[in-house]
Amino acid sequence: MSQEIRNLEPKALWNKFADLNAVPRPSKKEERVIAFMKDFGKKLGLETIEDEVGNVIIKKPATAGMENRKTIVMQSHLDMVHQKNNDTVFDFDTQGIEMYVDNGWVRAKGTTLGADNGLGVATIMAILESTDIPHPAIEALFTIDEETGMTGAMGLKGGLLDGEILLNLDTEEDDEIDIGCAGGIDVTATAEYDEEDTPEGSVGYSITVKGLQGGHSGMDIHKGLGNANKIMNRLLFDGFDNFGLQISEIKGGSLRNAIPRESVAKVIIAKVYDEAFVFDMQEIVNEIKTEFKTMEPNLEILFEKLDTVPAKVMPSIAQFYFVRAMYTAHNGVYRMSADFDDLVETSNNIAKVIVGEGKLSFQCLTRSSVESSKMDLANALRSAFELMGCEVEFTGSYPGWTPNAKSEILDILTGIYEKQNGSKPNVVACHAGLECGILGTNYPDMDMISFGPTIKGAHSPDERADIASAQKYWKFVLEILKNIPNKN
């Protein structure tokens, strides 16, 4: 691990982040980081609990003079999104994140950084380890699997925590205080088809869409970024309608909560159309790149003739419905909030599309701060996919977090922020899936708030953490701990 990271200020925060990032911690494979956190708590001599789903709770008594303050829950999630550039050789299951400093930012070498939510985890670790930071009694809650199912938050039972205030450290703009968030649901459509032999006199092509920014499918969904699956479908639709293009396979996107950056398809066309097909596709590529030139300046769309023509393809009738279902299925913002300025209420991310060997699947993540609107969009997607013969499954539904504008801890945080920075924070609800709404189902009386340092490009290899913002955020956290109110 680079020593330059450990030398950054505040050292307590960055050293814990470096320790954490040395431990592989993919979603649903958190065994090593769970063991790491339990060992950390026990070495400090603190009460350390692993609940039945794998969440880790570490309890630290109040410092002298703070015993009469309300107990607080400090919460962050242990898992991180694993994304890397295609040309990066890296094994997330065995390697720690390779970090470096770049002009005021901490980045990773060709992979996600894990600042989401590793900086929150590191903050709590630094406070638990400290001997000179004043604080009330703390219940540190480290949840698992936030990024792919919220199963840690969903599995946390009532009665394990006594805290009256929850500080969630999982937002990504240091001038924002979050008091609400969107809920979500996974929409998965699957179907099978009978492959047919590739017609004689065919040529094969590989089509690659790459170079897109990607990003967080909640926080970045309103930016107009390119979705590799949608862009690929435009090419396939035109090639099918005009030249009888047939699909052999598609591999597009990866994780539901990441806007897909890349898609690769193998297709065939009749040799007689070869020249016209290439000419027509180049015109479409030029049009798409013109559309996205501002938001996606690095977009590349490549056509390469295959040395070996694929032996099997999707039948024309199945492909007719496939490309039309993809066109029909909504991607991006569905509805803006009527109650909060510039807040996305409802959206969908067509995250992953897989075709080949007689099977196809679409994987989407639908988000909304309004439950009925979430289900409205989910049913719209279901309808599009069922019309082409897919089986559609809804899974992993989780609730949003309803804002409480009369929150006591909100008043405390806004006052501290204004005193420290000379301006008011932006009090917002966000379109990401914070765990507060889920935790609130079993702890309905807990006063909750969310904040964090500035992180850009989360869920993509462009993820980076602002060093100056981390210093601002650390100062904010320490002052919050001093100002937790007395017990009633």
C-alpha cells in the first residue's frame, strides 16, 4: 500500500482506509472483511458482535463527561462495488486495492477505489480506536451486501441496538445532508430460444461499445450518460431491419447498480450485404457519437470482422421481439420529484444484457422514492419483456427513507456546518439506495441522518475521493460527536 496515502491528513482516517482496502471485500463475499472487523473490535477490548446475517456491531462506551448524552449508531457498509477497466489485470478476490494520489484526489489503478463506503467505515474505525476524541456511547454498525441486495440492513433484527440517533456515513457530496432516499427493486427477465445454424454465405462481426463513463445508477442516472446496452441495441435494431443481421451472443454490462460502460456482440450478416452494412453502421456510429460528444467524449464503437463465423444464431422471429423489447424498455429518468427541486423520483437502469447458447436475460434496477411509482415502472418493464415471451421476476425490493424535516439531529448538523463553513448545507433527499429506510423498519423511533465526504465516479474505475473534502468532513464529524444532545 502506498505510503503517500498513509501520510495524508487526517492520518487516523486515511490509515484506517488503507488497512481496510488491503482486505478483499466484494458484495456477497464479505467473509474476510467480517473477520477483519471482528478482530479489530476484539483487539480494542470492545464488545463485538456478529449477527446472524453477518453484520458486525462494535460498542464503545462514552468518554468521560459524555455519559449522559444519547447513544449514537454510526453506520457504514463493508462491501464495495468491483469494477475494472478491460485492460486492467486485477483479481478482486485476492488483491487489495492499489491506491495513489492524483492532483488532490485519491484514486485506484484501473479499478474502483472503495471509498464508497470505505471512507465511512474507516471514519468509524478511527473513532473506535481513538483515545482522545470526545464522544457519547457509540454502537458502530457495519452492514454487509449493501451494493447488491441490502441484505445486511434487511436482516438486522430489532433489539440489537439501543441508540437513539443514527449517523449514516454513505453520501458523496460534502455540502449535502441527506434526510431521505429512494427504494429499489430488481427486475429480471429471462427467456430461452432454439438456436439455428448460421446460413451459408455469412460473414461474422464483433461489435464493441466501450469508453463510456458508467457510474452510479442512482446518483448519476440524471446526467444523460450513455448506457452501453441501449447503444448496442440501436446498432442491432438497424442491422436487423435493414440487413437481416442475426445475433450469436451479447455480453453487456455487469452490476445492477452501475450504469453499463461496455457491451460486446457477435453477429452475422449475409456476405452480399457486407459492404453496405459497414457503410450504414458507420453512419449510425457517427450519429451516436455526435449525440454523446459532450457527455461521452471517449465513446468508441468498433466493428471487427471475425476470422471464424459463429456456428449458431438467434432465429429472426426471436430477434424481432428482442430488439423491440430492448427499445421499449425504459432506461434513465422516469419521473422527477414534485416535492424536491432537481431530485429524480423514479428511474431504471438496464444494467446487464446476456444472450447466447439459446438463453437471454435482462437485469434492471428500478429506483423510486415513491413506492407506487417504483412499482408502476417495474410493471412497465415487465410488460415490455413479457410481450416478447420472457418470464419476469421481481426480487430484492427495499423501501425508501421518508424525510423528517423536524429531525433534532438535522438541526444540530446544519448549525455545525454553517458555523464551520460560513454557509448553509444543502438538505436533500437522494436517489441512491441508502440503508436508512430499511433500518427504520425495525428501529422506527431512531432519528437518522446521512452525510459524507466528496466522492466522484462511484461504481466505476473513475472513482476518486477528494482529499481536502475528507479533511473538511473529518472536522465536521468530530464536532458532531461533541454536540450530541443529552438523554431525555
